[in-house]
Amino acid sequence: MAELNYTIKTFGNKSTSYSNPHFFLLNKGLNSGRPMKEPCPNCFTITTKTEEQRNTLFYLCLSLQLGKFFNKNLVGSVIPFIRIDDVREVLDTALQNYEKNNWELKVQKLMKITTYENNLKDQLKTIAQLKIALLRS
């Protein structure tokens, strides 16, 4: 695999604009490490050089978060959080163990599952709206 370069920084504010492909990584709470397309106050910004690298790193972070790889680095007694250096360490370790052929298949399956999950969420919202419409008529 070609070297996957990324930069990780603490998120500043919503008015910041990014010229490179980027995504956000939640850094507080039990979902720390979850990648997000939209920022929140408690997140890191990860930027890459290409859109392909962004997608690869986004789904790598998603799989690491779902596999609870970030959890061992959570600190804090009331609200757990993860430090930026710990995120860097987890990502670097995962990238060193990266097997492209095996990983590509996992990314494709994860993308399909995520699409399916979003579709089901939309269907549940529609069903809830139908129930309300039925009761109001």
C-alpha cells in the first residue's frame, strides 16, 4: 500500500474551512473514536491528501471504533475521553497491520452495511410518521 499520510488536530470551530479531504473523530464519551462527516465541539479533525485516503481512513476508524480498539485508551472518571496522541498510536498501529486485499473487502462490506443501516433508519422514521398521520386523521 502507498503511504497513507494524515494530519490530526483538535477541532477549532465551525467557521474553519478545509481545502484537503477531511473528516472528524469524536474524542469524548463512550463513542470516542467514531468518525463523523460533520464536526462537533468534542472532536479531532483528520485531513488527508486525497479523497481515496480519506475514505480509507474514515472506514478504518469506523472499524476500529466498532471493534472497540479505542476503548483501552479512554481516560477520565466522569466523562471518558481519548487523547490525540493515543488516537495517533491506534491509527499508526492499525496502518502498520493494514493488509490491502483483505481490507478492501472489509471496507466494501462495511460501506454496504452502513448504507443498509441508514436505509432501515429512514424506513423506521417513515413508519413512525405514518403512525402519527393515522392517529391524527
